[in-house]
Amino acid sequence: MEVSKDTTDRTEKQDENNDNGYNGNDSETSCDNQISNDSPSIESKPITKELSPEEKERRAKIQKSQLYIQTDDKQWPIVYAAEYNISFLGLEKLHPFDAGKWGRIFEFLKESKMVREETIVKPLEATEDDLLLVHSRNYINSLKWSMNVAGITEVPPVALLPNFIVQRKVLRPFRHQTGGSILAGKLAMDRGWAINIGGGFHHCSAERGGGFCAYADITLSIKFLFEKVEAVSKVMIVDLDAHQGNGHERDFMDDDRVYIMDVYNRGIYPHDGFAKRAIKRKVELNHLTDDVDYLHAVKSNLDASLEDFRPDIIVYNAGTDILEGDPLGNLSVTAKGIIKRDEMVFKKAREMKIPIFMLTSGGYTRGTARIIADSILNLRQKKLISGEEAESPVLTETELLDGLMSRSQSEGSLFSRCKNACVSFISRSSTQEFDQVGREDGQSDKR
């Protein structure tokens, strides 16, 4: 395992002059040019700088966005919609990613009686104007070609589908999840925490997608916070997916308002040496890293990161592809280790009173849905997340009537007398109405 904070590794070859790009197949690249926290080269643009017409247009669009919907205290700050799930002619089975895990997470939480349909927050789909806050028009237009989407999702048959089907069955679920990630940022600022049962597309940057990530939801959620929430000026990304989060790293390469801690398997996709320069605390794991080493690495580096940088909010990318047996993550962390990791991150944020929102990101076995649900339930049990009004039971009409009846212990009680009087009145009224109808029918017959 290699831990790096603004350090260099002279033993790795440098591969950053390849058009400052990545192809997902390059060898392990150098961190020689990793930028330190106090380097003057990453100063953000002065706020007083006059905005270009394009930037003014972008900011106007974000102010008009409808994604920050209103919620109430009877809802958990847990974001999900049925539209998250991808299913079309079985094509989703051609990628190792479980494209229905989001729905199963929600069902597990419902079965546990933690949530109901009306107590979670259903996000809106991110519109093209929303996406253009980060993505270029060229990139959005490139998704109108099915072949490009096939490359991003790594499902070749998608290239053969008409694009209107690809938009509806593949990209629309991603847009709903992206809207969910953006909304989760606002909910975290309002309520102290939030969870999007989806999102975490950390391989997608402003200009390119890849690795089953079509939209840069992490970058978008942060940009929305910077633009729409005055209290947010510094953000920390804690990326604990098994893969390097090269998408958001490329997007925030020159932005010192964003601190990135990334813990990943150094031997797997995407091997993006250029993007590594944006990581402020880089923890590279070896294959088959187990619970003990993994949890120690996360805890010690999270503590150190929060000593270096005090954010206004934490974006927690909680990939479960670190699970032992995951075909792509190639690490050996147990289900208990994942649950402990999530608890550790939330506990630290809550102790420091830093708002946090979690995205579920990668995970390539069917068991991950159960693990994520169990982790959320554990956070609730440990009182790291709560929602008193959301947990209040909703009584059916029968249950309400039974409750009222139980208040009457005897027929002589005031409640019983009122009840009987009401029943008697209704009975007399019904009889009178029936008699009146009978008389009218009789008179009609005589005529």
C-alpha cells in the first residue's frame, strides 16, 4: 500500500504528456507532478474577474434549475426513484454492474420498516440545461450517437439500438440519478446528512465518460452547491470506491476549493496518471487488501485529511466494489468491513459537525444491494442518521378506528355515549331518507 500526500514516486514512469489524456490501459503512472495544498499554481480564479458571456449564461441556467425541490421533515433525506433502474431486453446483464441494485436497496429498506414510498425523496431528472453547467455542448451531443454510449457503458450491443431507445432506457436512468446526487447535496446542507441510493459516477468528467459513467454527477453536485448555497465554499471528496475517481479529479484539477482523498486499488482501471495530480491525499492499495489494512488506511488518512482541510461539506463516494470476490475491484474487504467503513466516515463527519452526503457508486456483485441496505440500517441503529418524523408510523383507517375504540373502556364513558349518539343519528337519518324516497316513488306511481 502506498500513501501519498503531495509526495512523489520516482520509481514510476511518467506518462502525462500523452495529450494530458488517458486511455484506461496505460501502465501505472507517476505522481511526480502531484500538486500540494499550498501550491500557488492551483489558486482559484479571482471572484472579481469579469465573467464571460458563456459563464453568465451558465449561471443564469443554474439559478433557474428545478432540481432543488422542497422537502419536509416527514421525509428521510434519502433520495431514490424507480426510474434509477436500467432494464431493457436483458442488455443490462451484459455488463458486470448490477443495473437493478438501486431498486433492491430500496426494497430492503422498506422491508426493514425504515422507509416507505412517501418518506423518501424522489428527485427530478437532470435536464440538458442542468448538465450544461459542467458538460460541454459537444459532449452532450456525442451521447446522441449510440456507439458513443456503448463505449461509455461498455455494452457493445447498445451501439445497434436507435438512439431514442438509448436515451430513454439507458441515459434517462443516469440523468435521474444525477438529479438525485445534486439534490442530496442540498439535503445534506439542510439536514446534516443525505444518501442518494445511486449516483457516484466518478469516472465521468466534463468532457468524457467511461467506466459505466455517463454524467459527472459528483462535479455537478459540487458546482450546484458553489453556485446556489452561500454557506458552501470548500468541499472534500472522500472517494472510497475500489477504482480511482479520475472524472472528478480532472474536473477539479485547478480548484483549491476542492480537496480530494482517494483510496483505490492501484492495479486496476483507469490508471489515469494525469488525473492523479489532483488528488491531495492518495492511498494506493495492492490487490487483495483485507479489512485490517483497509480500515486502518481509511481511518488514518481521513483523520489526516480533515486536519489538513476543513470543508463545509463532504461528498462520500461509497463504492462497494471493494468487497471480496468482486470481479473488478480485486480487493478482499468483507461485508462487515464495508459496514464499518461507512460507519467510520459518517461518525467522523457527524462528530465534526460537517454535513455529508453519500453516493453508492460501484459494486459488481448482486450481494452489494443487501450490504448497502444493511450499512444504512447500521448508521440508523448507531444514531449517526435519524429522522424522527419520517419514522412515525402512518395508521390506516382501520387502525385509527381501533385506536379510538380502545379509548372507550365501558359503554358508560363519554366517548361511548358520543359514539352511540352519532350512530343513532346516522341510522335515523338513513331511515328517514329511505321513507322519503318510498313516498316519492308511491306518488309517482299514482300519477
